Amino acid sequence: MAINSISSRQSTAVNTEAVSPTEKKDSPPKQAENKPVSAPSSTVVTISMAGKAALAEATETAAQTAAEARNGDHQAQRLQVKQSAAKKAA
């Protein structure tokens, strides 16, 4: 009986010293914690000629539209007709 109690104590000691499969002693530290914070990168944006023209048309004043319509700009003339129809409906 003394032999059985000693062997059970030894197996218990071995079991408490065993490393669980999910625990690794040699695992490297997490990379996310050690990464330095980088400065935001700069981005250069270029706007095409068509984009610039669309922006100019969208931001022009009523006086500019009227002047262009008098000089024969068909888009400005259509916009004036649309604006006058909207005023009549309101």
C-alpha cells in the first residue's frame, strides 16, 4: 500500500507541472501591442477638368448664369427656364 500512495503523489505532482496545450511558454509577444503609432499618410488628390467645370457650374451665382444665358450659353438658358418655372409654381 505504501507504493500506491507514493506513485499517486508523484503522478499528481507531474500533472500540476504539465503545461496545458493552450499555454505556450515560448510564444512571441503580441505584435499589436508593440507596434508604434505611425503618422497619417498624406494623399494628393487631383480633380479632372470635367470635375472642375461641374464644380464651377454648381457654384455659380444667378447673375453669372444670366450673363452666360445672354451670351448664348444653352446650359445657362435651360437653367434659367427651369428656375423661372419653379418660381411660377411656388
